[in-house]
Amino acid sequence: MKKAKLKILEQSDNVGLYSICFNENDLTEYELFIQKFLNDATLNRDFQKIFRAINRIMANGALERYFRTEGKLKDNLAALSIDSKVLRLYCLRILDQILIV
């Protein structure tokens, strides 16, 4: 069985950005995502769009308009609403002030 813990990545006046660590791993799933795609030249454009979207959310809050619903509405699962061909970052938007990536 996997163990999970929630780790705060960044806090602004508008939102707290969190991610999950599994099985005593020090790196969160978001940090692993960044590590995997940061230097991938073929996906760089999509990665930059995701990075800009996260910066916009940190500045303004996790407002509904920044997300596209994925799965069942009651699950709060969303993807960043960006025009991306390949990469997608899934999130749990809890409130305008709490986002788990």
C-alpha cells in the first residue's frame, strides 16, 4: 500500500500550491513532473505554457476559469486550461485559495 503526504510547494497571498509525495519520496509528483520535462526540447513549448499558467494562478488564485474539468465533477479533478498538444497537468482545485498539483 502506498503512503502519501501533502507538501506545500509555494504560498502566495492568493493561493497555496501543494503536491503529493508517495512512499517516503522527498520529491513531490509536481517536482518529478518538472524534472522529467524541463529539458525536453520536443515538449518545451507545452511545458512553458504549463509553467506560465501556474505563475498566473499564484498571482491571481486558483480561479475556476483557469481549469478544464476532467472526470466526474464531484471529484474536483481538473487540468490546466491551456492549449497543449501533449502535456497536461492534472490538479485538484479545492478552493480559489488551495490547489493540489
